[in-house]
Amino acid sequence: MLGNGVVGILAECSNKWERRVPLTPSHCARLLLGGKDRTGVSRIIVQPSTKRIHHDALYEDVGCEISEDLSECGLIVGIKQPKLEMILPDRAFAFFSHTHKAQKENMPLLDKVLAERASLYDYELIIGDHGKRLLAFGNYAGRAGLIDFLSGLGQRYLNLGYSTPFLSLGTSYMYPSLAAAKAAVISVGEEIATQGLPLGICPLVFVFTGSGNVSAGAQEIFKLLPHTFVDPSELPELFETVKCQLFQLIHILAAVHLS
């Protein structure tokens, strides 16, 4: 089956939010247009999915076949780990398996791959001539991650008794585009700028480590909010300043109450 020119695209099943695809309809069109002699691909079979970001009809429009059955495929590609029953014998698979560090929850998947004598191409382990990963998280991971974090932060603070502008922010999958998500974050930032944040949660400190793609994407979203970048050495002084402001506020409230 290996190298037979038939490629399969898995319907993602690792979590209910997963809408990504390993190959877009435009990718498929280029592979099929080149023909087997040029690209090595003669057919592409796509498992149907009602939650995938690209609808099934878009794949059909470029010549792909829609079918649950991928048994004719020599190469089967996905984003995340598939169900164990999708590991077919003597096929090649490509996805993020999360197994090379012996992650306990995915050991049954690795056992299944070995038992079926399948070939596994783990995206995380594909490197270039200089040992650098060719496939890795990009800026979008950081963008989505920080949006989801801010949304969760609003829920967390509400649970602690604080209402914040973060409550109006949805999680990243709820927005149809990056522009729409950024507009929502900007709106939160405008509310913070005009109304501020509860003093009890200030100073609100975000720490960014590293300078890779994910950190850069996260900082891109963060910069849409009112902020000041400070050196780590300035943090103790920053907290002392807010502590003094809180003491002054309590003192004023006490004076008003006594009067």
C-alpha cells in the first residue's frame, strides 16, 4: 500500500474543538493537478467532517473523494492523534503523535502502530539538515493561546468575585477570522482603558518567556491591551506602589465612613 499514490485525510477526533486540517482544498488541488508523475498523488480521499474549517464540498470541488473508508490509502495524514481503529496495517501515517517522550496516555497508540507494522511520520520529529525542526508551532498558536487565556482569566476572576472586561471575550475558535478576534481584544482593551481593573487584582502582571513563534504571537495579541513593559527587577517596586494605592483608598473610605 505504501507509495500507491492515494492519500487519505483524517477527520480530527482528538477533541471537540479541533477544526484544523493537514491539507486545505487548495493544497489538494495543486497535488491532484500535478498528477502522479509530478507529485506522486493520483487520488485524495477525505473523511467527512461537519466541524472541519473547510467544508467537504470544497474538497469535492477540487477533485477529492469523500468517504469514511481510507483503506485504499497508502498515506494517511491528520493533525492530532487518530482513533486506534484508524491505524491500518502497512500504511504510512503523518500526524502529531505525542509519543516520542513516552507520554503515558498515548502509549496504546504507539503500540498499535508497531503492531500493525505501520510507518509513523511524527511532525514534531521532522528536522532539516542542521537539526532544526521544519514543522513547529507558529504565531497562530500564540495568538489563539493568549486569547483563550484572557477568556479563561475573566472566568477565573469572576469565580474569585471580580468582574472584569475579560468576561466579554470569547475563546479563539468562536471567531471567524484573526481580524475579528483582534477586534474583540481591542474592545476589551478600550474598556480597561476607560474603566480600569479592580484594584484587588492589580498590578496584573503577564510574563513572556522566550522569543519563539508562540511567544511572538502571544505578545502580538497582548499589545492590543493597555500595557507597560517592565524589567523583572522593577516588579517589587511595582507591587509596593499598588499596595500604597490600596492603603490610601482604604484610608479615604474609612475617613468618609467616620465623617
